Amino acid sequence: MTAADLTTRPAVTAPRLTIDGAAVDGPNGLDVVDPATAAPFVRVPGASVEQLDTAVTAANRAAAGWRRTDPAERRRLVLAFAGTVRAHIDELALLLTLEQGKPLARAKGEIESGLRYVEAAAATELADEVVRDDASERIVVRRVPLGVVAAITAWNYPLLLALWKIGPALATGNAVIVKPSPFTPVATLRVGELAQEVLPPGVLQVLAGGDDLGRALVEHEGVHKISFTGSQRTGKAIMAGAAGTLKRLTLELGGNDAGVVLPDADPAAIASDLYWGGLSNCGQVCAGLKRLYVPAARAAEYAEALTDVARTVRVGSGLEDGVVMGPVQNAPQLARVRGLVEDAAARGADVVFRGEAPDGPGYFHPVTLLRTDSDDVGVVAEEQFGPVLPILAYESVDEAVERANGTPFGLGASVWSADPERADDVADRLEAGTVWVNQHPMLSPDTPFGGLKQSGIGVEASVHGLLAYTDISVLRAKR
């Protein structure tokens, strides 16, 4: 598909809400915009608060049976769910590209990655811990499901984030209600429909809606845990709303990740990894590299090396052959990114590269590299979440570490060096949930992922993330 074909996008059948095993319509509707055209491409149903009540009732009823299902059978059903999603991956990838904007191949990769997390969760067994078993007493620590989990996802990786939450929640015996972002509900709603082919009614439900539905879900007394990925501001509101019923929380609230390049690194050798560490998914990555600190004596070299990479990047519709970077996902975010770049330039930042972006109505922003020495300018102090990377010079590594840590965020960070021991020493001084060396970011199902400071509470993935979907129950039996 070429840029000229954007007015003839593929026709899409609107998926429906899933409540208690059935696909249903809602009294409200959500127009979902294709960010490559800035025009709606489908209208999906939005759930009412009354439908949410029905879904929560169904989830609690289903959870009571699901938790008693033999663990081996439960794992089989979770894997069957993953297999059903994989069988429809081409259909889902197209929906994902249309609503999120990323290139089709990357949409497919997002789904594959999410499914690996589901499969890893299904393969992990949480064994009982026997504290004592003697003539006087038997004490066993067991992990038990929480009940009903609300999974609230963001618009940058809609299916990856949904699958991250669905897999461990189901594998540990919980029922799940997924609420996708109103910007990107389509593919997730379709996953909800597909899930009904293999899972018992009420075990996995998907409801689309806006902020009112989200607040009602967070505050509902029949929901026992919230797993949320999104902004710091919304995460704080969720924490407050969940306090009334003391819900368990997993909050991944984004970051402002710093990359610290040590003086011995080779700009030409690492430029591509630095670039894609920051600007993959059009820069819309929570754990993406958002601030790049380089030695002052080599700042010009890094700007040039990154520019060489940026010149090769083709921006356009995710359905167009050869495109590797799509649009910003939504109009408010595009306006924010533009405002941050304009503010930085007005405050003395040097725009060292500004790429090309398609003309027309889509939410496209050119790849932009900035040189600035100020940590206070908005594009550095805040999470820009767009195709913009600020390059900052430092005089000493101690200074770079101090500046990298000078933020309320603490999701990820990275160190780049040809000397592994020196890199590890600097990595130990960075305040982040994950510190990468010579890469950024890299995630896997067997490794916990979460933030320090105001980047969130708890972790996703690995056995540590799985445990967050359980409570401890102790059995003490007198002999």
C-alpha cells in the first residue's frame, strides 16, 4: 500500500464487548481513529456501568470455579487461549496497525511477544511451601488467587500489555476483566471474542469505554486487583480510587529513562542501538531511552552518528511497504510532542536533525534529534513519548550519573561502554528498576520488569510478577 492509497483502507467489522461468555453490544459507541489518516475507521460499542456490574458479577461467579479447576487443566486452557490468538495473528495485527499506527510487521511481533508471556505464565508452577511437618503440627504456605483482576492497558502496546496481564492472572486462577484504552480498543475486543472459544464464560471479559467506565471499574467492590499500565497521573488516580476496598495494585507508570555513554564507547558502533533504544515504536515506549548523556568532547560525534541512522528511517503508514516508523498514536499526544520540541528550540536547543514525514492529515511527526545542555527543558525533564531524542553533554561520569538520577521516575536506564567492569560499576549507581548495559530496552518473560520511585508499584513478568496475582494463605493443622 502506498501513501496515495490511504483513503482505501481495509474494511473492518467492529468487534463487540464480551460479557459472561457472550459477545454483546453496548448503549454507547466509540469512534476509533486510524492515526495514519486522522479519520475514524470503525465504531465499537462502549459498555455502560450497568454492563460493568453484570461483568463483575459474572467474573466473581466464574472465578469461584476457575480457581478450583485442576492446575494442569487450567494451564492447558490458558495455552489453548494463546493458540487461538496465534491462529488469528494476521487478523489481529492488521487491527493493531489500523488503530495504533505501528508497521504491520511490528504489530505481529507485538502479539508474538505477548503470547510468549502468556505461555511462560502457564508453564510456571507455584509450589506450596511446607514450613513445618512434624508430630505436633503441619504448616503450609499456599498461594491462592485474588479473585477478579481488572487489567487496564495503554495505547502504545495494546495487545502486548493485555497479554502481559491476562496470562499470569488466568494461570494463577483469577478471572479477568480487560479495559483497553479508548484510543485502541479494537484488537483487544477481538481477543475477548476469540477467548470465548476456549475459556469458560466469565473467566475473560473485555469492556471498552472511557474514563467513567475506568473509574467505576477501579472503585468496584467486586474487583480485587488492578493491573494498570499508563501515565503517572492516571496511576495516582487509580491508587486513590482503589483505596476504598484495599485492592492489590500493579502499576507501571512510565519513565524518563537515561542512557549514559562512557568515554570509551564507539559512536559508530552503538549509534543504531542508541537510536532504536529511544525511538522504536515512534518513541512511544515506556522504557525507551528518553535522555542520552554523552561525553562533552564527543557530543558532535554522537549527534552525527545518530543523524546517519535517522536519515535511513522511513516514516509513514504502517500498511505501506518499507515503512519502519508509523505515526504518533493520537492527536493530543502529537500536539504535546510538537509543543515540547518548539519549547526546547525556543529555549536554545539545537535541532541537529529533523527528518521527513508524510504530508496530509495523519498524526505524523518527523524524527527529531536535539542538542541541549539543560535538564530543565521540558523535552528532557518530562517523558516526551514521541520520535524525539535529546542529546546532552557531560564533563564527568559522576555528573552524568547525578543528572540521570535527578528525576522522580525510575523505570529503566542504560550504560554504554567497551569496558564491562566499568559499565557495571556505573550501572550499580543508577536508580532504576532495570539497568541495561549496551542495550536499551530488552525485556523477557523470565525477568521481572517494573519501576522504582514514581515509575510504579510492583513488577510484571517472571515468577515475581506471577506472585502479584496471588495472596498468601497459611494452613496450620494440629496433629
